[in-house]
Amino acid sequence: AQSVTQLGSHVSVSEGALVLLRCNYSSSVPPYLFWYVQYPNQGLQLLLKYTSAATLVKGINGFEAEFKKSETSFHLTKPSAHMSDAAEYFCAVSDPGYSTLTFGKGTMLLVSP
Amino acid sequence: GAVVSQHPSWVICKSGTSVKIECRSLDFQATTMFWYRQFPKQSLMLMATSNEGSKATYEQGVEKDKFLINHASLTLSTLTVTSAHPEDSSFYICSAGEDRGTYEQYFGPGTRLTVT
């Protein structure tokens, strides 16, 4: 069975600081990995995805994530936080060939001026 | 591209009534649609997966007679909450997937259901 662990239910950064949101996964086969962002009372928007191509994946809004098989990690980073980045972030995993996603519990990113 | 809509965006209903939520893929054909439930400050919990023209597959613990899912076409799936109770109040999110190899899901904006 697959699982996703997001370390830290809340992460606080100052505007302009580095953003690092952690995600570790468990999967019996090489997975597909996703990061989604959710603003209050809205659905999920895909930030980026890893589907067995390049291990460093660049997404929208300046976010990127690196797939590290040896560490079973897929951490999300952004060099400089913006106030508009404040939202809930979800890491998700799926098996290639299956469309079902398993989500982590989410990390709320708080950005202070 | 890949836009998914949900209707209504919010609904308030009385206990004992039924509510239907629509999920539409606007610019692509969705081979599979998913329904999730999200409680405040929690993650998304998959309720069921539906494929066009066939019965939905429900996750363990989800009452299929209470949460009726119909995937009548490649662009429309509906979730009907029957005999709603206050504990059914939640944020319901649908997503649609197209089989293009990456199995990406495109999410709707969600429906806030409040049962009084």
C-alpha cells in the first residue's frame, strides 16, 4: 500500500525566505508524485508532478521539487516566498498505471511580511 | 485546458433531504472521475471512483446507498447525498482524469454542503 508523510502541519516563513515543504512516500513500485496547492474554500491546483522523467521537476509559481529515490522523498521548494504563497499544500502519490491518488495530510504554509 | 467545474459551489439543506452535486469536465473527456470529501483542516479522503457507464467503486467505509454516484457521460458525474444528516456536512471535491499515460487528475473547485 502507498502512503505519504508530510512533516509539519504548519510551516512559517518570512516573505522572501526559502520555502521547504517536506514529503516522504512509501510505495512498492516507482511512483508518480504530485504537489497540489489549495486556497481556502477552493479545489486543488497542480503545482508540479514527477512521472519518471527528470528527477528535478519545475512547476508553476516558481516551485520545484526533487525526486530522491534513495531517500524516498519529494520535497517542495521555492527560493523566495511571496505573500500569495500562503495556502495548504498537499503531496500525493500514485502507482504508474493506476489513477488513484493517495494524499498526505497537508502542510499549511504561512508567510509573514 | 483541463477545466473541471462543480455545481453548486455551496448548498444548505435540511436534515432528511437529498442533495445532488454535479461535476463536469469542460474541455476534455474524463474516463474516470473521483469524489473526495474533506473535513476542515484535513486532507482529502477518496470516497469513490467512477468510470463512464459503469458502477462506481466505493472506498471502504463509504455507504454506497447514501452517496449515490452516477457517471452518465464522459463529461458528467453526479454525487447525490441521500437523506442528509448534519454529519454529512463537509467540503466535497471531484476530480476528473483522462488516460494519457500520466493519469493526472484535474480538480473541481469543490462544493460546501451544510446540513441543518
